Amino acid sequence: MKKEFKKITEAYEKEHWATDMIYDFVQAYSRNQMMPRSYVPGTQIYEIDAHTIRYIRYHKGTTVTEIAAYWHKTKATVSAQINRLIKDGYLEKRQDADNAKIQHLYLTAKGQQLDRAHTRYDKKQSDALIRRLMANYSEEDLETFYQILAEYTRYLNELDQNESEKETS
């Protein structure tokens, strides 16, 4: 009995360690996203805002509703973010020709400049990370890692979906 209890305890501790490691990663990543950076001298912008600007670059004319769906956030949250980016001169709204209630979003010249600088920053950071990982892990290890990240992302998205469904029922 004592031996069986020890096995159960060890399995729990190992699983708990893995869960803590994942939690630590998620917390570090979240802090990183909410850290203001100066991609262009004299400006400070959050990483999440820079990625929203990038989304708008690739989806010219998108709307707050579409961004909210993409980021899995409420329209109110995204609307506040977009209004701040408009106020700071990175974005502009243009009214839909057929429906006055719909506002399409576009980058301003300042938004385009920031997006270019942020893209350079991301490329530099991504290249450094890939070099670091490749120095310590095999291509097979990295492929497995990316598959695990993809599965973890699917898992988190399913949790979000399940919570959303609970709230609406």
C-alpha cells in the first residue's frame, strides 16, 4: 500500500510540475504582450496593440466586430483599444458606403510606420529564439514542440468556447 501511494504521489507531483511550467509560460507570455515598447523612437505601445495594427494591415477595412471575433475578446474591449489607437494616430475609421453603422478600420501613415518597425522587431526576436532553440534541440524536438503548442492552443480555444457557451445558456 505504501509503495502504491508513493507512485501516485510521484505521478501527481510530476503532473503538477508540468502544469506549473505551462502556467509560468502563459504568465510570461501575457506579461510580454502587455509590456509597452518603443518600436519607433518617442512612442510607447503595447505588443498586443502592435499585433492589432498588424491584423488591420493584413485585413484592410476590417471592423471592431471582426477583430473581437479573431482575438476572442468582447467588442467593448476591442472598441476601447481601437479608440485609443485612433486617438494616438495609428488608425482611422471610414464609414461603410451602404451601412452608416459599420465603421471600417485602416492604418494611417503613422500606423504603417509603426507596423514596419514592429515587424522588424518581431523578426529579430523570432530569429534569435529560433537560433537559441536550434542550438539546444533537434529539428525533431522542435517539430514535436510546435505540435504540442498547436494542441495546447486548440485546448485553450475549446475551453474558451465551452465557457462562452455556458454564459449564453
